[in-house]
Amino acid sequence: MFGDLSGMMNKLKDAQQKVEATKVRLNSVLVDEASTDGKLKITLTANREIKAISIDESLLADAEELEDYLIIALNKAIEKATKINDVEMAAAAKDGMPNIPGMDMFK
């Protein structure tokens, strides 16, 4: 009985390490988003950390237009990054989970 528990704890520790390793790896997965006209470009990691923003000079004349561009592009980029993050983290957690009866929340 205790041997099973010990093995299960080791598997849970492995699962936690896989999740942590995936978090680290997602820092190097870059997501690019651009406005339809290409005047604004944003790059962020799959962990939703902004790495770069490129703004065409024509957008600098109108603060309101620039804000609209930023909101739209950032929301799209964050949505893309979140999808990648969710899929990767669920896979890492499922991959490392021990087979515990009734614990099939990742299937």
C-alpha cells in the first residue's frame, strides 16, 4: 500500500516538473500578430509576455487610432498565445499524471 503511495507521489512530482518545464519552454514560443494593414505588429510569448511592438509612423499622428490598433492586435495575440498555452499545459499535466481511478479530468 505505501509503495503505491510513494510511486504515486513520485509521478505527481514528475508531472509538476513537466508542467514547469513546459512553462519555461513556452517562453521561447513566439506568437506574432499584425493589424490587417501591417501598420502595427506585436510579438509575445506563449506565456503572454510582450516581447516586441512595431508601430508604423503614420499611426503616431492619431492617438485614438493607435489605441484602437493596439487593443485589437493585443487581444488577438493574447488569444492566440492563450490557446497555445492551454493546449501545451493540459498535455504536460495529462502526460505526467499517474493513473488514479476517477481522476480523468484531462481526457
